[in-house]
Amino acid sequence: MSTPVLEARDVSMVFGGLKALKGVTLTLEEGKIVGLIGPNGAGKTTFFNCLTGLYTPTTGEVLLKGNVLHGDPAKVTAAGLARTFQNIRLFPSMTVLENVMVGRHVRMKQGPLASLFHGPAYQRGEKAARERSRELLAFVGLNGVDDELSRNLPYGDQRRLEIARALATDPAVLLLDEPTAGMNPQETEATQQLIFRIRDTGVSVVVIEHDIKFIFGLCDSVSVLVQGELLVEGSPEVVRADPRVIEAYLGKPPEEVQHDVEAAAASVEEEQA
Ligand SMILES: Nc1ncnc2c1ncn2[C@@H]1O[C@H](COP(=O)(O)OP(=O)(O)OP(=O)(O)O)[C@@H](O)[C@H]1O
Ligand SMILES: [Mg+2]
């Protein structure tokens, strides 16, 4: 079997007395889309923070293309792991194009002297970065807004812009934290198609979402996190049929939920009688 593009081994994260992650293992094969679901506070974002070096896991390690990642978020990005944030983190007073170019600068070769003197090599680099950034904006479906301030974009477009900025770093793996939060059904559908197109360019993806329908329609495999623990992982078919997943989501076993619904209906009938 080939080396997975991303591997998290036994990752734990403790905050004071709170065990936010308890030995979570996740494997992402190249060219795949893996979904990460779980109730609020399950530890999903914390897991992304551990993968990207924002947090140093209490135990465990993260490997990208077989190499162990060491802390530092900037180095992690340069190594090929990019992300978007649950709470959008753009530069609000920069233009749309500038926001993407910030991502592009990770890949630029010029040293500090070139940028100081703004010589020909620097000019060429900037031109190439601008062209690539424009391509990426078109790719994510943001057209004709290059010079708008990013804060003036509608919410859904800001999410798309964050994806373009992440792609500008030429990642091997893209982590998306709730990419459809706050989107209408049409935008959600467009985002699903966008993630398929990203995968088709050779980028492997891990996506956190609460929208189960979106996840099951998108992912090759789904991991379910509950209270910091990996509860189930497998194909969408396997995960959606697992009673533990239904219980984790509804808080009760399906039979009990059914019972509650019937009891509520009966009490309404009684009241009306
Ligand atoms: N920096 C931190 N310091 C202390 N506790 C934290 C920190 N970050 C997260 N936590 C706690 O860790 C737990 C997991 O939080 P996390 O944000 O990872 O959940 P989540 O699965 O992403 O939830 P949601 O679906 O609401 O985004 C929560 O109890 C949260 O309060
Ligand atoms: Mg979260």
C-alpha cells in the first residue's frame, strides 16, 4: 500500500483538566475526501489545530507524506498542509486578490533582498503570483471582484475566498472547517462541486461539517468524533447505518426516539379528547 498523504497517530490534546482529544487516529489516502463529523464540542476544530501546528498535541504525531510535522504553522503550510477556519480569517481591509496573493507568497522564491530592491526577479515573481491568484479566484467561482475589499463580500463568497487563499499555497492536503456554515442550499451544492473539483486537481481533503447529507454525498470515508474520541469510521454507508452514530446525533437510540415521538403524539390526542 502507498504511504498515506496525511496520517494522525494517536493524537491527544488536554486543556487543563479537559481531555479535548483522546488518542485520535486518522488516515487520508492520496486523492480522497475524508469527512469529520461529531456534535458541538466533540474536538473537531481542536483536531485541525493539532494537525496544523496551531496546538502542540499532548501526545501523538502527525505525518504529511510520511514526514513528521513539527509544530510551527508556517512550516506546516510550506510542507503542504493548508486549511480554512470555522470563523473566517481573512484580511478584511485587503482586496480579494491581495488575500489570495498572501497565500501565494508561501511559494515565492525571492529572498528578502529581492523584495527590498523590487528588482526584475521580484517583479516577475509578483506578476506570476497575481496571475495564479486570478486563476484560483476563477476556479472557486469568484469573478469580477478582485479589487473589492474582502470584508464587503457576502458571507458565502468569503468562504470561497478562504479556499482560494488556501489553494494558493499549493497544498497536498486541504483541511476545511465547516465550509458551508451559513450557506443556502444552492451555495452548499456549489461548494460540494468545488470540493470535488479540488480533489480532481490532486489535492486530498479533510472536511468538517454538521450537514450530514453534504458529508455523506461528498466523502469517501467518514470519521465520527464524540467527546474527543473516534467513535466510528468507515464508508458513508457503514457510518450512516451505525446505531452509535444515530445515538450520538440524536442523543438517544433510534427506538427510544421513535418511542418519544409516539408518546408525544398520544399526549396531544389525549389533550384534544
Ligand atoms: N484553546 C482552548 N482552551 C481550552 N479549551 C478549549 C480550547 N479549544 C477548544 N477547547 C475545548 O475543547 C473542546 C472541543 O472544542 P472544539 O472547538 O474542538 O469542538 P468542535 O468539535 O469543533 O465543536 P463545534 O462543532 O461547535 O465547532 C470544547 O470543550 C472546547 O471548549
Ligand atoms: Mg469546530
